Amino acid sequence: MTDGSSTGPSPVWEEYQGARTGTDIECEGWRQEAALRMLNNNLDPDVAEDPENLVVYGGIGQAARSWDAYETIVEELRSLADDQTLLVQSGKPVGRLQTHERAPRVLIANTNLVSKYDTWEHFRDLDEKGLMMMANYTAGSWGYIGTQGVLQGTYETLAEVGRQHFPEIEGLRGKIVATAGLGGMGGNQPLAVTMNQGVCIVAEVSEERIDRRIETGYCQEKADNLDEAIERAREHAERGKPYSVAVPVNAVKMLESMLDRGIFPDVLTDMTTAHDELNGYYPLGYTTEEADQFREEDPDRYVEEALDTMERHVDAIIELQDRGTVAFAYGNNIRGQVADHRDGDEPWPLSGTPADERDPFDFPGFVPAYVRPLFCRGKGPFRWVALSGKEEDIYRTDELVREMFPDDESLHRWIDLAQEQVEFQGLPARICWLGQRAEDDKSDEPLSERARFALRVNELVGKGELSAPVVVTRDQLDGGSVASPTRATEDMKDGSDAVADWPILNALTNCAAGADIVSVHGSAGSFGLATSSNNHVVLDGSDLAAEKARTVLDADPSTAVLRHADAGYEEAIEEARESDVHVPMRETGPLDYETE
Ligand code: NAD
């Protein structure tokens, strides 16, 4: 995972232990300072899953390629001028160029391989030689904000599950959601379920991960065994009380036991690290210690056993779906892994269907099932981070959301829940799914919700109402910034699932519009299956920041609308019309109006 040029954590990182806070800066300007703080925030021991190995989340998703590379990025950022740009290639700083003030300060390209070589095998070889790192999404783009980052996405997804499948009840009250994986991202699930009034039962092989989620308030209790967990979950569901319980077992053990006992959860998903069969997913029949040793001693056999376990995992999900459970895949490529691996003809445990008649994709992905209508409207996982380190700054921005979007009840509910229930990790941050034009925007200058909000935040920084600059960024899994045919772009209306031009256009758009950090990533763990891009804008109260907020944060969500309008989604075409996003070959946007 590192290039071997340095072992052990760097003393520079040891000294930081997370981002610096306050208003004194160690760089030439706030935009460089913001990049440095975001990098260190990604590697904060309270934020990252395994920072001593540079790992932020998602199996082996790193923030820098090696400790030497980390130290050099820090040095480069400290001395980077306001008209220079640092180039980072797979977590290693490779150049500093003279550009101009409005250009990005940092450009990042991570884990991109040409298609013929876009495989785990080739990646591992390069990783071993110190030539590449796994960056996942926000790990290598320095936009990770801890488990909160995926929380609102899961909350929105589950709210939609409730609306579609259980319209007669409030959210998921009285319903049991079964899932697995309490890692950096998966750890959000129990809280997202209880925020929707439901009951969550979650299998996680690592007791340490369970304890971490309980300490940070993401999960309520740990059960010693499955019987106890199921009993407590049923009891709470019968009383309609929101509740979450984790059980230290393999996901497959939990699901097969449920099938054996005739206990069918209402909703079922999964956030184990199935995308990585070697360093992420745990095969059945081992403790984590035994499995870690097994991986070291015989990686090939480990991979075989992990994939065999995944097959049983997917089989159990589909068996439960056949018995009435609402099942969906949640972005870990478990279906793709099994589709690639499957060749046996063992019958399913209960239904007796032979293997060649099973399709792992028989249960849907979460984006086509629940999220795509939001992407069509340019809505997605927007977030901001208070560089001051002060929680009050985030609470002030929460107020601003309420002031600016007075009619958006679901946004208000989200902010209330987040304030009550989300513990900050590292720099205080807020995720908030904003998008294109707000329904209540009556202004002459049509701007996206994100741009309008960022402009107001910039004003608050300028006036000193926020104590230091704020960085706005997002997850790569947004409407216009990712191509991943087994996840965000699965089952597109026009069949354009695998077209990776869109995230590239998104990154180029962000550069053209002047974002402060722009990144393009290949695989997020599933080789050959993803290209994505990300952006950061630093709001330091200046006119330049206002200009960037106006252009970047309007153009960026517009690419989501364009991408979905091009694919023929009516909601996106309507959004383009309402938001004056011009789509040349569709009858939308201001130019069409002018020619009418
Ligand atoms: P992580 O590596 O931090 O955690 C994964 C967890 O799964 C670990 O705690 C591990 O012990 C547990 N685990 C592995 N195999 C298991 C098994 N068979 N049974 C029970 N527990 C098992 O990873 P993460 O950051 O939490 O990400 C999890 C997955 O979710 C990844 O595949 C990632 O790509 C995906 N993801 C999806 C979204 C989304 O928007 N839906 C967002 C981020 C990540």
C-alpha cells in the first residue's frame, strides 16, 4: 500500500493528528491552507479508519501514496503561491506549475488505468511497485468528512424505500432493516435507519468497528449473538420504537440463519467491502484475526473463499427478496463480483434453483430504484467544512439553510436530525443534498441552490459571522460526476451506463469554472467499473471566492441535469427548462426560448 520508501507514520502527521484549526495559516493563502487542512482532516485519527497506513475508508482508500509523498504534499502546499498549481498523481505530488490566480490550486488524478489494464491484478502490481494507490472517492480527493458523508444519502434512500413500499406508515416505523458492514461508510446505516424511525440489525465481523460506531452514536447496542439481536430487533419493531443493534457475525451467517428460521426482514441491503475481495470482504468461517493471517499466508485462496462467501451472500439476499423482503444493492459491487465469479451449479439453499438460472442482478441498485430522480434535478451529496474547527460555524450555516430554503420541509427535518444525532468527526462539517434551482428562488439571476447558498456563506465569512473560511465540496457519487454502470449509472434510460465522458466533462467544467481543487478518479475499488470527479471551492469572504462560487457551483450541478436530460429523463428536461440550463439538442433552456 505504500512505495516502501518510508515505513511507519510520518512525524509530520504525528504532529498534526488532524487538521489545524483557527485563523492562523501556515500556507501562502487560504486556498492552499484549505487543501492542507482537508488532507490532514482525511487522515485525522477521529475521521480515518486506519490513518497509520494512510487509509481513510473503503478497504484501502488512501489520501496519499506513501508517507514521503504525504510529507512532500504538505511542504508543497505550504509554499505554493496564489498563481501556482500543484499536480498530484495517485497520491504523489509530481509537479508545480505556473498558472494564474483563478485556476485550481491543486489538480489530482488518481487510480486511472487504460481500459485493457484496468484490473485488480495490474493495480496490485503497480501498488506493490509504489506507482499507484487506491483512492476510492473522497479519500484521494481530500473531501472525506467521516461517516456523516454518506449518512444523508442513506437517509434519503431509506425515506424513499418507505414512501415506495410502505406508504401507509411514517418512514420505516415498525419495520426491520437488515444489513452488514460498519466501516467508514457502512457505519452510517444504523443511524440512517433510526432517523427514519425503523429498526436496524447489522452484521459486522469486527468487534472493534462495532464499538467505534457505538462510541460515536451511529449504532445503539451490540448483541452477543444472533438470537439476542433478532429478539431485540423484533421487540422494538413490534413497539414501533426506532432501534439499532449490531451483531459480531459474518453477514452470510446472519442472512442464512434468518432464512433457516423463517425470519424475513422488511428491508435488506449491504455495505460490506465487497468491491475488494482481498483487502475488504471477510470470508465465512474465520475470526477477523484468523482471516487477516489467512490473507497474508495465501492471498489466492483467500480471494476464492471471499468470492464463494459473496455468492452465498447474494443468494441469501435474493432468497429473502423472493420471500417479500425489499432488497437493494448499496454501491459495493457485490452483484458484479458474483456475476464475474459465478460458474457453479449448486442449487440455492431453499428454492433449489440451479446456479445457471440465477442472476445476481435480480435485486436492484439503489440509484435506479430510489435516487435517480434527485440526480435528474441536480440534487446530490453537497457538503461543507468549517476550517475554523468550530461547531458554532456549522450551526450558523444550518440556520442559513433554514433561512434560505424555508419551504423545503425535508431539508429542515434533515438539519434538525443531523444537529440532534450526528457527532462531528474532525473538522465540523455538514452534508446537505442541495441541487439546481430552488422552487422558492424568485431572483432575476437564476442560480443553483448550491451557488446561492455558497454565496451567502462567503458573505458570512466576509462579515466575520463565521470565524474562518469554509470549504464546499461533495461526494464523487453525484449526478454529473460519475460513470459506474453497477452503481450510479446503472440502468440508464438510454443505455449509456458505461459512458465515462460525463465525469471527464464534469472535471473539465470545474477547471474551466475555477474550482480550487479538481480531481479525476478511476476505479473506486471496482476496476473497469468507475470514473469519477470531484471539486472543492474555498469560501474566504473575498470577491474571487464569490465569483468562483457563482460559476463553479452553478455549473457543477448543471452537469447532472445535462447528463440526465441527454439520457432522456423527463424530470431532468423539466429541470433544465426551469433552471435555464441550455441543452442544445433538447428543447430546453434560454436559447430555445429566445428563438421561439
Ligand atoms: P470499510 O472498509 O471501512 O468497512 C467495511 C466493513 O465491512 C468492515 O468493517 C469489515 O469488517 C466489514 N465486513 C467485510 N466483510 C464482511 C462480511 N462478510 N460480513 C460482515 N462484515 C464484513 O468500507 P466502507 O467505507 O464502510 O465502505 C463499504 C462499501 O460501501 C464499499 O464497498 C464502498 O465502495 C461502498 N460505498 C457505498 C457508498 C454509497 O453511496 N452507497 C458510499 C461509500 C461507500
